[in-house]
Amino acid sequence: MTPKTIAVAGASGLIASATLPRLEAAGWNVVRLVRKPARHAGERSWDPTAETAGLFEGCQAVLNLAGHSIADWPWTRSTRRKILESRLAATSTLAKAAKAQGVETFVNGSAIGYYGNQADRELPESSPAGTGFLAEVCQAWERALSPLASSATRTVVLRTGIVLASRGGSLPPQWNASRRGLGAILGYGSQWISWIQLEDVSRAIAHLLADPRLHGPVNLCAPNPVRQREFAGALDMAVGRKTRLRAPSWVLRTLLGKFADELLLASQRGVPTALTESGFTWEFPRIHDALGRLRSEFA
């Protein structure tokens, strides 16, 4: 079988760092899109704000993970604009190029934050969008794929939960705090956390690239979300400490403002219906397994 080629934007990020080696091992030729002059055949230079003729020449698929980090706090007006515009510009430019060049499959980032704060409600992919800054960012991000709506390109949107990894994302500071006895239950601890271990992220992306039945939004999360207090307890067990602290909601809001409401206190009980129905199986379906797998990497 002739190897397929995939172009990747955001190739230096956490998810891509785990996914690209897996794709290469599966036989994909990976082309990294870079914003500086390309140095070798495995790179192509691009500008997210300008269309580039022939950007996807020879490519059958695109994986777009580009976007400014939402963890860039404080959320000043400038930062919020950067978070939004970095996603819209990149996605719009890449979608137009993919349509013009007949790319077979386009996989684009989004986040479980699409649903906003939904309390105890289960959230399959058919659930309505929520409200708040992150929900609005995700909705605009997904709308930026509109050039592909009238094309034959299979489009997949990754509504990714909290990614658990030892070398990036939100887990390392939480792990280190818990190891020092400074882990905390946030608010009442009843908010749902949709999470996924990094290895399962890379496995799921490889799976959906290979399965032509998958299209549209895909909740990229484990099948067993947990409440924040359960997450804190599982983290305690992994690090061998006991959480004794509580961070009241009003304290978090006073210190962090909307950042607290949307990233620490929002409740999102994601259900990965699309992945489950496609036959995908998780290596780490439960939180204790996922955190236990990472223990040696934090040693």
C-alpha cells in the first residue's frame, strides 16, 4: 500500500509530540508546517494569515492543532484576542487550502469547553453548545471550518478533554502540589472533569484517521469522567499523599476571575459516543489507571 502523507500544524505541541511518532510508526509520511523557513523535506513553511498555493501538494490528510495556549493567564483582553484569533486564522487558512487541493481528511482541534458549564448533564457530541469565553472560542473555531462544508473532504473535530501527561498540560503543577501536600478540592469538588491520558489521545487520532466512518465532532475523552474531588483523591493515591485543603469558589474567583469559573469550576461530563460506537478501546479508561501509568514519569 502506498504510504499516505499528513500535514500537521501545531506540530511542536503536547498532543502532536505524542501523536506524530505513532503516525510515522503506522506508515504515515508526516510533514510539519512551520512558521519559519523550512529546513528539510519534512517541513513546509506557511503563514496562518495568508493562503499558500500548493501547501498540501501530495497530502491526503491534515491535522490542525495550532492555537495559542488557553493557560496563558491572566486573561487580559489582549490574551483573549490572541487565544481566539490564533485559532480562527490558522483554521480558516488551512481549510481553504485543503478544499482547493482536494485533501481527503481534515482533523481539527477543539475542546470539551465547547459545552460550557453543564452541571451533571451527560454530554455526547449531539449536545448543544454552552456559553462563556471558552465555549464561544470553540464554537468560532469549529465555524472556521465552513469552507470544507461544501467539499468532499471528511472533516473531524476533536473536542478534547483535559489531557493527562507528565511533560505538559495542567497535570504537572497539580502533581507537584499534591506531592507536597498542597493538593486541594476546588469549590465543592462536585464539578465533572472530562479527561484523557496522552497515549489514548494519540491512539484515538490514529484510529479516526484510519476509520472513514468517523466525521464531525468527536469527544476526545475517556469513557469515565470523574468529579473533581474524585480526581483529587486519585491524584493523592498516585503520589502517596492526602488532600486536606479546600479552595472555596469565592477565593478562586477573587484570585483568578473568569479563569477560575471556566477552567477550574466548570462542570463538563463528556461522553465519547463517537469513539465508542466506532469500536475504539482505551488503554486507560479509568482515572486510577491513567495516573498510575504516569507515576514513574514523575519520579
